[in-house]
Amino acid sequence: MPRFTPARAGALLGILASLGSIYGLAATPAFTYMRAEIPQLRWTPRDAVEAAIGIPTGTNLFRLTVEPLADRISALPGVADATVVVSLPDTLVVGVTEREAILAWSVGEARFLVDRDGVLFAVAEPGAVTVAGLPVIDDARAASTELALGRTLNPVDLDAARRLGSLVPTDVGSVADALLVTVSDANGFVVGTSPASWVAVFGLYTPSLRTPDLIPGQVRLLRSLLDGRESGIAEVILADADNGTFIPRPTPKGQPP
């Protein structure tokens, strides 16, 4: 049997001592979880983050794996990304990147804030400061009643909504104060005016046959159809980027057509 040299014996003793120290740290009550350092968040309550951490006070921090904690926090609707770092002797430091709203999506009485990934991450009251300046999509489709906090919009719907929601009256040559976007089972996406004047039916979009890539051409077509006749138009139907028609506004009684 080979004998240990003094150098090897010393190294082995060092390893055993280190293992003993690690075991001692894992067993000691000196480094146990007592609190979480959580930043002030706009969309996520502190108690929701604490619930996502989900470990009891007194948990030994040397035995703790922080990645699952960060994953659970990241799964909260308003959170885009999260980190968790152990800060001895007794603290978990939480870092959070929150989602940012690009749209407001209305379904019945509910108004959701939507981020660039299509996640419905927060609920806002109508007229709230958080909605001011955001495009609002009014969704009256039957299936949309299933939308809820934390759900993700269909990518085609999100693409169409971003394109149409970004339009302003001058983009289509309109003198209206503002444009409104709705979507329904019967007509798909529709752009109207405020105050109410005409509506333009852009239609339904699909991932392949009728994609939102049609929208820039439809916008140009709408502008050409409104040119010089906006006040006399009730409805515009945009079949595609090259084909469209309009329905004139009824002539008031007593006035010549």
C-alpha cells in the first residue's frame, strides 16, 4: 500500500478541514434567512414577490439554491426578469426588471396593459394615468372573454394591433381628432374616428394567408379613398392593399345628393 508523503497528508487534511467547515456552515443557525430586500415595484405587490420566494424564515442560506426562486419571481405577470442573491448573514437581495406597456387591451370592463411580448401583465382602470398616451384596442370577440392577467396575445393579433394602434389621423389624411381601433368576430380589425365619422374595415389577419404585412398598403389605400371625400364617407372596406371600396354617408333629407 502506498504511503502518504507529508505534503499529500497535509493536502488531504486541508480538504477534510474545508469540507468540515462547509458542513458546519450548512448546519449552523448563524446564516439563516430572515428577510428579503425587494425594490419598490410598479406592477407587482411586495407580498406577491415574497410568496414567490416561498421559503420559510430560518432556512439555511448555505443550503439554498437561488435560481428556482428567481424563476418563480420571473413568472409573476408584471415581471420580465428577476435575480436573487444571498447577502450574508440573513438576507436575500431581489432584483427585478418589470414589463413595460406598449398597448392597452380592453375586453368588456377589463383593461389590460400589454408589453412587447404580448403579455397581459397588469390591469388598469379606465382613464388611469398608466393608460394615458397608450394605443387602446377594444376587443369584442367572443373568445377574448377568456383573456386574463398573465395570458399572452396571439402574435398575429399583437402585430396587427401594434401597426394599427400606432396610426394617427394624419397618417390617413384625416381631419379627425383621433383614431380608435376595435376588433370583432364579424369584421376583424376596424379603425374609426373620434369624434365619430367614418370607419375602415381592415379585416381579420392570419399567420400566412392574410398577414399583418398587408397593413401598410391598406393604410395607403385608405388615404387615397378618403382624399377629398372624407366628410361624405361612412364606411371603407379594405379587401387588401390594392382593392377597396367605400360606402357614402347618407344624404340628409332636404339636401340635394
